[in-house]
Amino acid sequence: MIRIAPEVQEALDYARGVVALETTLVAHGFPPGEGVTVGLASEEAVRAGGAVPATIGVLDGEVVVGLDEAELQRFDASARKLGPRDLAAAVAQQAPGATTVGGTLAVCGRVGIRFMATGGLGGVHRGWPSPPDVSADLAVLARTQALVVSSGVKSLLDVAATAELLETLGVPVLGWQTDELPLFYAARGGPTVSARIESAEEAACVAGVHWTLGGGGLLVGRPPDESLDVEPLIQQALAAADDQGVHGQAVTPFVLSYLHRESGGRTLAANRDLIVANARLAGEIASARAEDV
């Protein structure tokens, strides 16, 4: 049921750095065609950081760990969005499926990948407890020995509540050269992180100690290189989603599309840049950890 690309398997066998990448960003995070470009750029960024990329998705009844370019091209808006609960059904029904952060981490835990890069982590939705919507990303991260590099949590979420829940779940939130958890598009204004880190080597060291002590996942928040204040647009997008009856997993792609359109493409460019930069940092941390093992 799980097919691991030879390059990825060799890296795992010899304890080299491997960084997992999700496919939901490819299929649902960008306009048609652009997601594949971002996915390939992320893989190159991981390599530039010194590690091996492993983009994960479900195709033809298999969980594929290390998609090639032709396989990546098959991930479009028709692909199912796969959280951890959805993997088995997609495999059994031989449906193409793009993994979320949580779905990707579930596979990482199964095959032994310790690092992942993404844009933003899922979390507690605004308005909690009505609706009572909390992403499965958090529970899977808490129980999986993996480090995720992101620009904080998704901008449409309740960031403060998500940070509190991460604390409850025992997930260290490390700030990459910052004392605040980034707000995805904005570098400043988020809740205080549990610890600040200054280098890839320091991040790798903290992760190694955390896992030795029996801990699960860690989150590294990397601020975007250019901050955008899109909070007014986010509120408009969420209101539009509510008016149109958009709920659950459909909210994120709806909001992203709204932001990209109403910002004149500024959020699209920022989203692309931060995803690739996060992949580079994850590659550097994975490489640093491999050198210590």
C-alpha cells in the first residue's frame, strides 16, 4: 500500500535528511497549473538545503512517498483532500488524493520521516466552539516524532487559540529568529513562541533532545520575508464563505482564492515565496540533524 521512491528509501536507510512535502498545496492551494510549479520549486529548495524531498500523495491505490514530476502533474482540483482519516478510503477506492499536513504526517510516522515543510499549519477555526472545528493536523503532529517548518498557522484561523492548544498537546513552538509565532502573511503580532532558535543546527538539536525525552512533534515558525496585512480581506473572505455555505475542508481553498483575487495577486506571490523558503529551511534542519546522528 505504500510505495517509497528509491532515492527516498536510500536516504532513510542511510539516515540522511529527508523532508516530506504535502500535495494539498499542489492540488488546491494555487490556480490550475501553478501548484505543480510550486511543488517542484519546493523540492529544489529542499535539495538546496542539503536534504532529499519526499512529496506524498495517493495514486492508483498506493500511498506514494516521493512522487516524480509526471505523478505530481496528476494532482489537480479533482483530487480528494486527504486528512489522516481519509487515507484508507482513498487507497481502497483507488482515488487520487492530495495529503494535508495531517495526512502527510500520518504517512511520515509510518515510514520514519522526521521533517516536513508546508505553508501554514491547520488549527482552531475562528468562532470556536461554533462551529466546533479543529484541524486534525494538531493531534497528528502531537503524536508524531516530526518537525514541521511553516509560517505559523493558516491565516484564516484563530492563531492565539491554536497556540494554546499546541501548548496543551505538548508541542514545542519554536520561533525561527523571532520571539513571536508568525501570522502566515505577517511576520509580527502573533503569540509568544515557547523558544527562539537562531540556526538550523539549534533546531535540529532541540528536536533530537525532544524526541529522546519521549516527545512528539515540533513546530518551527519561520516569518515571511515580506509582511502583508490581509486581515480585512480574511474577514471578508470568511464572511463570503459563510454566506455561500462553504464549510469544512472547502473553506481554505475558498479563502485562498478570494485573497489571491482581491489582493491583485500579492497573496499568491507571498504564499508561493514562503512555501519555498520554508522548504529550504526544513532541508537545512534535516541535513543538520543527519550530521548529528
